[in-house]
Amino acid sequence: METSISPNLIAIGQRARVAARKLARLSTAVKNQALLNVARAMEESQGEILLANRRDYKAGQQAGLTEALLDRLLLNRERLAA
């Protein structure tokens, strides 16, 4: 099994750390508004998200993921709305 982390993943992690520090300094009101904006964007993109999830799910099946992992991967409208 491959145990090294790709440079791309390292860069993503570094950017996430910087973003987390910036977010920590924001007011609760600003963070709440950002969450509402994300929720709205997810609602508007629900069809695209579910289509991409179906592709990921099929790839997971082909890769031999366990039923438990596949269940965690599977999105539907109810799970997306939760």
C-alpha cells in the first residue's frame, strides 16, 4: 500500500490550515452567514452533487469498498439536506 502523501495533498492541507486560522478570527455572525451561503449553494447544486456522488459510489463498488464504506459514501436528497 502507498504510504507517501502527494505534494498536492500537502499543499491542500497547508491552505486549509491558513484558512482555519483566518476563520477563527471572524465573528459568529460572519461565520453563520457563510454557513447559510454554503447551504444555499449546496441546495442550488444538488443535482450536480448527487450525479458526482453516483459516479464516486460506482467507483467505490468497482474498487471493492465494503458495504459500510459504501453506505457512508452514498448521498441522497435526505442526507444532503441534513
